[in-house]
Amino acid sequence: MTISERIRLIRQQKNISQNELSKAAGINVKSLSRYELGTSVPPANALKAIADALGVSADALLSDDTAQIKDKELFKKFEAIQDMGGDTKKMIINFLDLAIRDYKAKQAYAG
């Protein structure tokens, strides 16, 4: 996935318009559009401003190693869990582990 695709995907997942992002990042909306289309590469200062406005690290926009969640509802839930701490977060992670293990077991026996 390219930088332009990551910027667009994260912006869309956060339900932010190009105009809103350009204002929050302090960059021209036409420049942002070119960055998202891949016709122009954002300079370091613009990349940092976009990342800050999106609430992600610049590395998340640069790295192809980050997981992409395309389901907007699921993405919002994971964002909320990420902000939690302590026992609540551990309990949710344990529940997810159990649900995934159960799903995989059902798939293994079904096939």
C-alpha cells in the first residue's frame, strides 16, 4: 500500500473530509488531493502535519507493516479499545482471543 493510499484510507476510516483534513493539517486542499491521488509526494513537514491531524504517527503513513482495518465500525471499536487501560483492555483482549480460537476450531472441524 502506498503513502497516498494509507492517507486516504485512514482519513476515510476516521470519517474526515479532505477539506477538514487540509484545514487541520494546515495544508492546501489541492495539495492533499494530489498526495491522495499519488501524483505528488508530501514533503516531510506536510506528512508530519497530516499524521498529527489524523492522530497517527508519520511512521504509520510511511510503513507498509501496519495492519489496515477496512471495516469502519470495527476500526472505531479498536480505536476505543486502544485508549482503554488496565483490566478492561486485558479482559477485551482475552475475550477476542477466545472468540478467535473458537472460530478457528469451528472452521477446522467444518472442513
